[in-house]
Amino acid sequence: MNLKQKPMLTFWQIWNMSFGFLGIQYGFGLQQANLSPIFRYLGAEEDKLPILWLAGPITGLVIQPIIGAISDGTWGRWGRRKPFFVIGALTGSVAVMMMPYSPYLWMAVGLFWILDASMNTAMEPYRALIGDKLNDQQRTLGFSVQTFMIAGGQILAGMMPTLLLYYGISKESVNNTVPDIVKYSFVIGVVAMLVTVIWTALTTTEYPPEDIEEFKRQKAEKGGVFHAFGEIWDAVTNMPKVIKQIWWVKLFTWYGMPLMWQYLALSIARHCFNAPTKDSPGFAEGSAKGGVALTVMNITTVIMAFLIPSIVKNIGTRLTYAIFLAIGGFGFISMLFTENLYVVYGGMVGVGIGWSAIITIPFIMTTSVVPPSRTGVYMGLLNAFICIPQILEMLTLGFYYDSLLKGDPRNAIVLAGICLVLGAVACLFISKEVETSPATDETLGAETTGITMSEA
């Protein structure tokens, strides 16, 4: 079915189609806010935390493009995308349920691999479903609803331990077990994932290929997944100069950003609650405030998503990218000078501004310099640009955490800030070519709101 021929959907049809993102992003938000504290409760040393996070970038690098390619060539009685995000959500919900109840570190790490593989299996087809269903006129509305769901899921996950603490759920860790406020957050996450994804599956239909025989013929000609690898290789060898320059920005920013998820909660616990270890009074409460800090960041990012188009229109993508990254970097660095939780939250407002550019501007730049027929493969390469620096960070940080960073999680946060500032400098070396082919206002707004907060 041609994009322009697709029928107009009601608001509630678009809402139902996007509703599963709420649960999927709740799952991502749970791991971002709580994974390092869980690993610490189970005996992991702080310098070993990054390598325990390897599941995220590796599964994102491998699974998303493969699942995307497979689902592109799939059609059956259950549709094209739905089988993948339903299976991913069902498998992920099992991992979410079991993770905080793990008695051993190795079990929690294994469940994390299963969870991230499952979430990546669900994520790529879910994004594609949005594009499959919407016509030109409703694209911006659809992406905006999607952004609302993504933001809602991550904000809910970040706030849940603190909300449960407010309602009297225990924050005590007995014999190195995970506290009830974290366990119950994950149980609620299971319900959220299953209910929202199944709701979308039951209320949303997919459009079949117009000519099923032609669809099968093209699928056979392309050679399935192997054709996708060929496309990727060709894109790499013929990569535009601007994409190569974006790589250097992403190298700095995505080496630094994982440090936030790995060490922010621990930094807050140590410096705002005087709780440096899992046995310290206040460790559970301090770790829970890490989720609140991420919520501050996410709320800021949602607001910025609707401001970025006008800012880009006035000062250009390169300068917007550089300024926002610098603001985010100084937001991280400011935490070195305070033990006040609310000042940390203020720093996270700056980080939210930087984050809005990290997960938006590169996509806008890419669509301005690559032909429309190759946009998909270059979006996939941008995902690789995200994953590779994360893998480098996770493999190298342990070598200098205790020496260069003095074994202090707050210093890891400052390092994240330095990386963002270096990324801002690298932005200034991106070719001005990105400013010569601006997207239309409608397209710019749709890409900004649709991509924001979904690069995870």
C-alpha cells in the first residue's frame, strides 16, 4: 500500500498502536535506573560494573538490524511486525520478573542479556510499525504520541522506587538481597509490558503487501538477511563525509553517556546520602533518587523535543548540536561541586538538554545528506555508531576506575561531562553541507519528536 494511500486513523487508533511503547520503555527505564544498584547488592565491585552492562550495546548492535531485516521480509497470519514485538515482550517480561529476585550476580547478568535481547527484538519492529501504518498527514501526530508513550514509560520506571518508598514499601536489603521497593517496581514492570503490548496487538491491524506474489519475488531476489549485510557493507564503503564526521561526535558522546546509567545512582547515594556501599544506611533511598534524576532529564528532553525544530531553523544543526552537548557536559561536571540533591537535579536539566540533541540531531543531519532510498541503512549505521563506543567504554573503564577516577562514581559522572564537551568541539568540524539541504518544517518536527528518547 502506497504511503499516501493509507487511510486516516483516529486519534485512539494511533494511541492504541503506540501504547505498547509505554511498556517496552518501562522495561528499558527499569534497567537504566536500577541495574547498577542490583549488581552492587549482589556483590559486584564498582570498577566491574561497566563490563556487566555489555549486553545493551552488543544486543543492540547485532539484534536490531537483523530483526529489522527479517521483519521487513515477513508476512503471515499474525502480520509483519506484531509477532516480533509480542514475542520480545513476553520473553522480556520473564527476565524482568526474575531479575530482582536473583540470588547470584551471574544469574542477574544472564537475565539482563535475555532482557536486552528481548527488548531489542521488540523495539525495531515496533518502530517500523509506526511507519507502516501512518500516512503523510498524520506522521507528526503519530510520532508525537509515540514520544509521549516512550517518555511516560521511562518516567514511570524512574519514579517507581521512590513512589513505593513513599507508600511504605521496605527499602531494607537483607542478606545482600534486593530491597522490596526495587522488586515491586519490576513486578509492576511485568504487568505494564504485558498489558500494553497485548493491547496494541489486539487493537491494531497491519496492512498486507499490495501484491503478495511480487512481495515474495522481491524477497527471494534480495536473498533475505544476507542482502541486508551487503547493503550495509556498500553503505560503509560509500559513506558520505558528513556521516564520517558525525562518527567522531558519537565516539565521544557515547563513550560518556553509559557512565550516567552505570554510576549516577551510586554517585547520588555516596555524596548526597553518605552511603558509599550497599550496606550503608541510605543506600537504597539514595539509589532510588537516581531514578528521579533520570526522570528530570527525561522531562527536560520531552520539552526540548518540541523546541529543537525552531532552534535548528534559526542557528543550524551544527551549532545546535554543539551548544546542547556543551550544556549537557557542564550539567554533569557541575555535580562535582555539590552534595545537594536538588543541585544534582538542576544539573540533570542540563543533561536533558544535551540528551535531546544526542538522540535527535544526528538523524536530522543524516536525512539531509543521504538519498531517501538509503536512509534506512544509514540509520542502522548510526545505531552502530552508538553501540561501538559503549562497548569500548565497558571494556576499558575497569582499567582506570580505581586509579584515574579514584574509585569514586561521581568522578565517572564528571568524565561523562568531559566526553560531551569534547563531542561539542567535534561538532564544529562537521561540514556545513548539513545546512544546505534542510528538511521541511513538517519533516523536521516529525523526526525530532519521533526519534527523541527512543535511541536506547
